[in-house]
Amino acid sequence: IFAYRAYMSERRRHTELEFLHEATGALSRSPEIVPELEVLLERTRKAFRVETAELVLFSAEFGPSLRSTLGPGDKKHMLETLDAPVVERLRAFAELRSGVVSLDDIGDGDLRAWWYERGLREGVVVALTGERVVGLLVLAGRVGVERSFSRDELRLVETLAGNVTVALQYDHLEHAVRELTTLRAELEREAFYDSLTGLANRSLFINRVDKALRTRHEAIYVLFIDIDDFKTINDTLGHQAGDEVLHEVAKRLLRCLRDGDTAARLGGDEFAVLLEGGPSEEDAVAVAERTLAEFRNPVYAGEEGVSIQLSIGVAKGIRGKNTADDLLRNADVAMYGAKGRGKNQLRMFEPGMQRAIEQRHRLKRELERAIARREFSVQYQPIIDLQSGSSVAVEALVRWDHPERGSVPPGEFIPFAEETGLIVAIGEIVLEDACRQASLLGNGNGSSEPLGMHVNVSTIELLDPGFLLRLDTLVLGNGLSPSQMTIEITEHVLMFDENQALETLEEARARGYKVAIDDFGTGYSSLAYLRSLPIDTIKIPKAFTDGVGGSTKDDMFARAVIDFGSKLDVTVVAEGVERAEQAAILRSLGCELAQGFFFARPAAASHTRDSLLVPAA
């Protein structure tokens, strides 16, 4: 028995020495004090079977005193700054006490309550005292049947406190506190500032707006700023280039502000500005206009110049009337109003705008539901050879079969679908149907040549990296030749990203597809781009065809386009032909093809197949 007791006593001393060495050894050697403090607390919890271990470090210089706590469970609170009144009480307690003290025996009721409120009960506290008071070590929440500490365990707690004191005294402690303070500041910065741009984040911005609304000034202004078509930049140039653009936008935005204004990145491509100090509406408009002007020159992502446009909404907040959420929402609503007017502009918030935004949100939800339920149908309108009167192709025209509103024409939802990116899914539905119907129509015109199919393609679809693969899959999967498919685009495709659009169109033509410019002459620098565009067909818009036979100017325009197409060796199609007189004049001018109500109205595929077997009127 004596031998066994001697063995157990020696083993306990060995275990204690091993624990003290492991718990404090690294603390005295490692320059990385933060992770070692966490290791110290975790090993202390296990050694003394407690739920919580806490270490308070007092700063010897000017600066905060810090508290780190592990437990109970997985809870961890590192580097928390202590308030000055609490630090004073803790210092006073540590300077007057020696040895280990039970938390229940602390005479300072406020200090005891401070520990109790955070769940530190049934434990002990010991001061870390050397040449001066270094801090406090607290162990609480004893685990097991025995809730008190034995004499040997109390002695070990005192020894641990002495070793920690030695490890943390002198320059090492000050280094630790400085490191903890620096890390604390970094964590606070991560919590309140955007890591990419360095601007305030949404949380800090809302806090400052709330504070500004409680100042003596009657009003403040908030600007909500969105980068137009930023998704396309990410899709075409990559996310790294997108990040470079966001960083540059933040730099330019800061140049536009007044002293004391706050700029923030709310997330994604959304930014905001807070104008406080009693600004006027003129001040807010001036900042917004400077911001728009700042982006007249391209932003560079690497060596790639990117044209950036912004939509800005401006809202006024009244002290005692508005909240930060109200103000940010109103500015957001005004920003969408700017987008609805054509983007690259600013708009002031007006109460009536909210209804329009609610309608936009409802429209988006309905379109998303329509895509999921495939509430779209495709109608087909023949394209007629004006000399023979036979059909040579059909154009696919999408309709939205709304469950309440009935058939919705494309003009009422396609622009919004392009703006939200939903056009890609809608375009895929149209392309699927068009390819299937093209295989069924075959040579419906009685000619040996297969019937052509024209499909309208938006800018967003052209810039989608998967567009050409999707096109190939559907065309070849339905047994069609690429030469049967004509991609119809508008000149506005070139206004956003000329190079990317040209690359996609050139690749499409290299694969055998044809390209047509729809609404020719209504877009942007038409003649300048025709020389380099990979096109096969130009289409005279209905707005010009309407005047043929009644306006000399429209006749001259039609003749000019037809002659121009002939010189460029491209096919000319006149759209919107509704009278026999128009068809006759266009035929006499040398126009090859036409489409319109005079020949056939857009109809479902079954009706179109029947009409193709009948000679045109």
C-alpha cells in the first residue's frame, strides 16, 4: 500500500510537471502569443475538469486590457476589450489578494456579479502577480461529482499562475497585449469594412445612417449606386477582372465625396454614399453628377479597358421621421427608376416610385414562375420571296401565356428579362421549340431547299459563354444544318461590348450559322459597323416600311438600304409589310424578301405549316 501510494504520488507530480511544461512552455517561447493563449486555456480546462477557463491581461502602458475565455462547450471569446470601470475593480482585487480565492468568497459584490452574469460560478480565481500585477486566471464550472477543488489542485492552480506570470512578464506581456490589440483592431475592421475595396460595409453604413438621423441636423441624403450590367463583366472577363473593376470604382467614388461623407460597398456591385452635416438637395445632386462624370473614361482591368456606367438613386431622410432601412430602400427604389429610364443617370426618390418597384419585383417573380412552368409559346411568321411569292424562312416570335393576362407580347417583358438575366432561360425555351419545328417544317414551301429559321438573340445571350454550345446541341440534335438557322440581333448589341459580340458572331458564322441585323438603321453607328460585322442579312424595320408608298423620304431610305445591301452582298428583308402597294414598291426597288400581316400573321406552328403549303397573297 505504501509503495502504491508513493508510486501514485510520484505519477501525479510527473503529470503536473508535464502539464505545467506543456501549458506554459510554448507561451514563453513563441512569438505568436494569441494561439498559445488559446492552447493554455484549453489544456487548463481539461486538467482541472472545468467548463470555463478565462484569462485577463492588464496592459502596463496606455491601451486596453483584454479578456480571453474558452467555454462552456464550444464557446470562445478571444481578445475582448474590457471597460475601464471593470478593469479598475479587477486590478484592485488582484493587488489585494494573494493565493487562490473562491468566486463565492469575493467581497466585491459588483465584481462577483460580473462573473456570475456570464455564467462563471463554482470556481476559483487567482492573481498573476510578479513584479507587478499581470492579470487574473479564472476556472469555473467544475465538472463531475466533486464540485470543489482539492488542496493539491489549489496548489497546482497557484503554481500554474506563477508560471504564466513568469512567461508573460516584462516585454513579452507588452508584446502580447500589443499583438492582441492589433488583432482585435483587424477583426473589428473585418466586421465593419469591405475587404476588397476598404469602404465601409453594409453594417457600418446603416449604423452611421441611424446615427446621422439622430443628430441636430434636420435632413441627410443617401445615394444608392449600382454598376449597370456588371454581371456581364464577370461573365466575359472573369471574376478577377470584376474585382479589379470594383476596386477602381471605389477609388473613383471616394474622389467625388465631400469631407465627412461616408462611402460604402453594400455587396456585389452595389455602393452607397451618406451625406450628412445638413446637406441640401443641390449638394446631393452635385455628388451624384460628379460620380457619373468620373466614369466617362474607361476602367482598366489589367490591360482591358471596360466602359462603366452607373445608375444612381438619391433619397432624403428626415430626422425623427425616417429610419436607416427606410432611407436605403427609398434610394434603392430611385436607383431602379434610373435604370428604367435607360441607365447611366440619377433619379431622386418620389413616393410614387415604390409602386413601380413593387410591380418590377412582382414581374420578376412571375417571370421566374413562368420559366419554371414553361408558360411560353412560340409563334412563327413566314418570310416571303417577293419575286416568287413563296416562303423561304420563318421567324420565331415568343409569347408569354400568362395565366391571368392571356397572351403577353414580347415588348412587355423581353426588355425586363434582359435586364434581370432571365432572357437566357427564355431564349433557350424559344430555341428548343424553333429547332424542333424547323425539323418538322422541312421543305414546307415546296422547294428543294430546307426552310430557314430566324431566332432573335439578345445581348445577354450572345455574351453567355454557353450560348454556342447550346445552339449546336439543339440544331444538330434535331437533324438540322447550321445554315438553316439565322441569328437575329439588333445594333444595340454592339453598344455594350463590341469585341465580345463580334467574337461570338464570327464563331457562329464559322460554324455555318447566318447572322441578321434586325431593325437596321435604328441603332448605333450602323454604317461604321457594317464593314466589320459578320452578317448575311439586314432587315428594314416596320417604322420605315410603313411609309413606303406614302413618303418620298421613306421610299428613298428603303432604296438606299436595298442598294447598300446589294453592294455588300447581303440579303435585305422588309418587315411590317401590310399592304399590296408596299409589297409592289419594295419588289420594284429590288428588295428580295419581306414579312408582315399582308402575307401572314404570326401563328402557332401547326397553322404555319398549313400556310406554307399555300402560295403567298
